[in-house]
Amino acid sequence: MRLWSDSFGNGQPIPAEFAMGLPDGFAPNRNPHLAWDGVPAGTRSFALVCIDPDAPTVAETVGRDDLEIPVEQPRGNFIHWVVADIAADVREIAAGACSDGITARGKRNPPGPAGSRQGLNDYTGWFAGDADMGGDYYGYDGPYPPFNDLRVHRYFFRLYALDAAKLDLPQRFTAADVLRAMHGHVLGEASVHGTYSLHANGRG
């Protein structure tokens, strides 16, 4: 199976149009285009996850003018998008079809492929407790790495072909729930990744 995007080249920078953050504030936050082919026989649905594996793990270093986050700081995963139950005949998601702008406190019912379900991304936890932004962030919300991070972040879009038409998921689900539910049902997978940085050294 093959996955690609017309919005960015594999391993290349993601345009700011598809990010949530700019050096001086919010970005357009549109979802990028994705398309795929070479689907395995017997596929009954797809699941999609977007993961940044380069998220800092020391929260008190984030967003500070007086220091830079070193490349060597241990990193963790930050989920930007999770979609389950994408119909087996879908082969493309258009740019901006699922996200086109930022919704304070999170999108309640983001658009997506017919019949699909979108889960919570990790801005739900990041903005928790924020009076203006706190809420349940469903669907796609794009890159917004710390401006003081020396590491260029990578964003992996991973598509899974499944032999199940519908996953057993709670109503309020996360990427971890999807990865557990699809265990033993994966027929094939493909990925494409782009990069993004708000640090002056990483923006090119």
C-alpha cells in the first residue's frame, strides 16, 4: 500500500497552511491532502493516525525566551489526528476537507469521510485548564512545535488497512484506543511524513 500527499513531499517541510502555529501566532490549520492506492484484498476499512514523535518531555522548557530546548532532550509522541472507520472505497482526503481553521476549545463534530469517526488529539491535554482554549479537541489540529525547540519535528501520517468495517471504540476515543482495537485486524499499512519547525534555525 502507498500513501502520499500533494500538500508536501515525503520528508519535506509541511507548508504553514497545514500547521496550527506560526512564529507569531496561529496558522490556517488546514488538514493536508492525502491519497493512497495498492490496497490489500479484503480491506473493509481504514484507520489514520498523525503522530509527532519529537514532542519535548520536559514541560517547563517549552515556550521560554531564556533557553532553547536541546535536540538531545528525551522526546515523546504527540497525536495530531486520529480517524477510524474510513470506508473501504475511499482513496483520498482533500486538503482542508476535515479542518480549515482553529476552533477554540476544540472542534465538536469535525467533517470527515462519510461514516468515519474522529477521535481526540493531544491538544486536549495540552490546553487542559486553559480558560480560553481548554476543551475536547477532535479531528485534525496541525503542527505547533515550541519556537524554542532546536529539533525539527517530524509528522508521520500512518494509514492502516483493516479487515474490520467498524472498530470497537468508546464514543470519546484516542489514538491509543484505535491502535488497541485494530490489533489483529491490520492487512497493510503505509506512511508519509513531513517536517515543521518554528525555531529560526529550522525554518530555512
